[in-house]
Amino acid sequence: MARTDDRFRSAYNKLLDICDTMGVGDQLPPETALADRMEVSRTIVRSALQKLDTEELIQWQGRQKTLIRKPEKKHRLAQADNVLSTEELEKKFLEWILRFDVPEGTSLNVAQLSRQFGVPAHSLQEFLAGLSRFGLVERRQKGGWTLLGFTAEFAVELSEFRLVLEMNAVRQLLALPPDHEIWLKLKALKQEHEALREVLETRYHDFSMLDEKFHMTINSVVKNRFVVEAQKVITLIFHYHYMWDKADELQRNAAAIEEHLSWLNAMLAKDEKQSEAAALKHLRTSKETLLSSLRGHKLV
């Protein structure tokens, strides 16, 4: 599917979403307002409006575009299979900024980034709006976005917030019944850590993925939409910091595996005191490792 066609399909579906919020008989906004709202050209907006008219969803007379019936699921247009999912976009964007190729205060060009990441502009806008809640980006008063940057202050605040979330997850996990699936997952994680420890000399780069899996598994027991949203950003940042500083990587990963195993053993033994102590120790180490990486890049 051509990229231009995909932009049209995305814009048309976005226009259907706008129509879905309106009442029959309401007037659609002017073309200029729609173009700004959907981050597309007026040409694409006009083409999408023409299709709405053809589908007899609106009545178009001069400047008046009246909604005459609500859109249905069948009206939506399929998009290319190669469009990034939200999770893939998160990883691509955070990898981009966390490699320090993008300085603090950079203006983000939504149109350019949407092409770079292969996503519709409106999807990128929604993603940036989500990140803005965590202080990574900021919407400018006159439109557009600014990258606030990944600073030492941000790293400290994020680490402290992570500690609160994961300590809460440990307490919830230990309260789960013996037949809950989490116990089998923890046993499997223990085996994976022990297996990696045996071949760490040659496969120490594999630890970052195992670390991500470890923390995601523990936090998966918390069924809270706000925690889930925050955990996405936390997980990605702590995962990607492993690519920044390669000094002493083998030794750091070896130490982290031992901390994970102590934490796993305490949880499998259902020892609340030892579990919290092991979690606290590892999370404090992770914070220092993150700050050390930042110092290596002269951000602290």
C-alpha cells in the first residue's frame, strides 16, 4: 500500500471518529480546522470529506457539511499491516531520544517523525500527549512539541516512582494464592537467570532483555490502568539505559543477576521481609547504575 494512500486511510478513519462524537444534524468543522486537528493537508481532508459525501454520511452544500447519519464499523478503511503498533512506536521513539542524539529543547516535527517511524501523524500526536504526562515532552503554546530531555533530575524522580510501584507489586504478589500462575512464572524466571549465569562470559548482552522480562512479570500482578501506563515508560527507560554505558557491563550484569536471584528466592519462599529487602536493594542499585550511565554521558 502506498504511503500516500495510507495517510488518506488514516485521515478518513480519524474523520469517522470525529463524526462519531457528533450528533446527526451537526455541522463539521471547517476544512482548515480539520487539517490542523488531524495533522494532514487540506487536500487529504477534502478527499476524506468527499468520501463521506459519497458514502452519504454527510450532506455537503457549499461550506456547509452536515452529518446526516452516524458512521458504522463497515465504513472504516483497512490500513497497511506494516504500520507500527503503539508498543513498537514507544520503543522506537524512546530509543531515538535515549541514545542522546536528540538534545534537550529540540522541536519535534510531527510530520517528519511520523514518516520516520511509519505511523499516522494523529497516532504520533496521541503518543506524545501520553509522554507529556511524564515530563519527557511538552506541547508548545502555538502548537507542536518540544523535547524536554532525559535529565538527571528526571532519572532520580523516575527511580523513586519506580521504587514505590514495584514495592507495591511485591506486596500484592506475595498475597496471591498458591495456584496463581505467577508462581510458575517466577520459577521459570529463576531457571532462566541460572542458565544465563552459566554462560554470562559470552552472553552478558542478553541480560537487558531478561531484566525487562523480570520486572514486567513482577509488575503484571498489579491490575491498575495508571500503573500499567507509567510502567511502560519506566520499563523502556531502564531497559534502554543498558545500551548507553558498556564499561564494566559484564560485572554489572553478573551482580544484577545475583540480586534478581535473591529477590526471586525470597518471593518463592513467600518471605515478605526478605522479598522487600531484596527488592529495595536491587532498585537502589538500578538507580545508581542509571545515574552512572548519565554521568558517563555528562548529564550529571
